[in-house]
Amino acid sequence: MIAQEFETAIYAAIAGVAVGGVIKLFNKFIESDKTELATHLALRKELREELDTVKVELHQLQLELDGWKHKYFEQVQSTNELKLEVLSLSEQLNEHKKTMEWQVKNSEVDPPLDIP
């Protein structure tokens, strides 16, 4: 009988060790999931903060770009106004030249006095 009880005790010890090992593996699996979850949450938080920073920088760049666009279009407008003014002045100069030519052709010009 002692041999049978001893054999039963050995089986019980082996079963206890096996169950303990399975429980340890299960706990390790659960703990690793918690650790991975905590790591993922930390990474996700960091990425969100970085994304917010990038959004702020992008907004600032868009505002700066809008300012440059405004300056560019002001310069284009002033350039066009200056071109129109140059055209107008050119036309006035051409008209003045034509009237001066007409006046010179139609007026009697005395010959210079110092010709020998």
C-alpha cells in the first residue's frame, strides 16, 4: 500500500508541477500582453503628441504661405499698374513727338546765322 500511495503522491507532485508551470506560462502570457499594451499605449500617446506638433507647424506654415501669396499678388498688381502707366506715358510721348514733328515741318525755320 505504501508503494501505491507513494506512486499517487509522485503523480500528484508531477501534476502539481505541471499545473503550476501551465499557470506560470498563462500569467507570463497575460503579463506580456499587459506590457505590450502599455508599450503600445505609450507609443500611441507619443505619436499623437508628435502629430499635434506637426499640425501646429503645418498651420503656421500655411499662415506664412498665405502671407507670401498676399505679398506676391500685391507685387503683381503694382507691376501691372506700373506697366499700364508706362504704356500711357509712351503713348503720350509718341503723341508729343508727332505734334513736335508736325510743328517743325509746318513752321518756317530760319537758317542758322553762323553758316559762311
